Amino acid sequence: MAVTLYHEDISYYSQRARLALVEKGIQYESKFISVAKGEMIDPWFVRLNPEGRIPIIVHGDKVVNETSKILEYLDQAFPSETPLNPPGDEGKKVQYFRDFVHSIAIGDVMAGIYHYPHLVPKLGNFPINRIPSIIKLVHEDIPDRKSVV
């Protein structure tokens, strides 16, 4: 049964779904949905996903939306592949990191970058020297610091 991913290139949530498919080694058909053109509210797409959100995957007659549900589904539907959420303590660390990243509303940040690129500093002006302090803040927020390494 083929897997089809409906996604947009710049969407953080679409990127998570694509990475999960690649990490598990799952072959999939890519269907690009242009948010800028409003394709996610086209009647054909709304019939597929009434919420009109991306990404979604279609696997046989199963339609799965929301990235977290997609990741869970891929682990269930393709159990012999690499687990996205390993068992035991490693899985807890992975889930903690997912929850942390989700808590910073990265989707909103990505949407802002997409819709207002003129407000984003150019890479040449990126304060490279701030990366260690950013990593330190993330590192301090994780109770078991060894899990970051």
C-alpha cells in the first residue's frame, strides 16, 4: 500500500512528517499543497481533510492529519522499521524534546518567517556568537543533561 504525503515545503509540521518518513525508510508520493494559493481549502482537499490543514498522509483508505498523529501512525503501521519514539528511557527523552520544541510554537515562528521574510535578519547578520548561549538555555531546561549529547 502506497503512502502519499500532502505537504508544503516550508511548513515546520510538513518537515517533521517528511523527516519521519525518511527516517523510517518509507517510500512515499509527495503532493505539494500551496498555502499561498489557498489549495488547502480547495474542495478536493477539504473532502480529503475537512480541517483543511497540512500535512496529511494517506495510506490506503486511511487519512491521518496532525503531525503528532502522523508520527504515531507511522510507528504503528510500519513497526518493523526504525521506531520514531524508542522504547524505555530513550523514548521518554525523545518525547520530552518533542514537547519542548512544540512548547515554543515553532509553527507560528515558521509562519511569520514565511509571510514576513523582510523582518527576518539575513543569514550574514545572524549572531553566530549567540548559538552557545541558545544551546545552554535549551540544555539547562532539560533535567537530564546527558540526554542532549
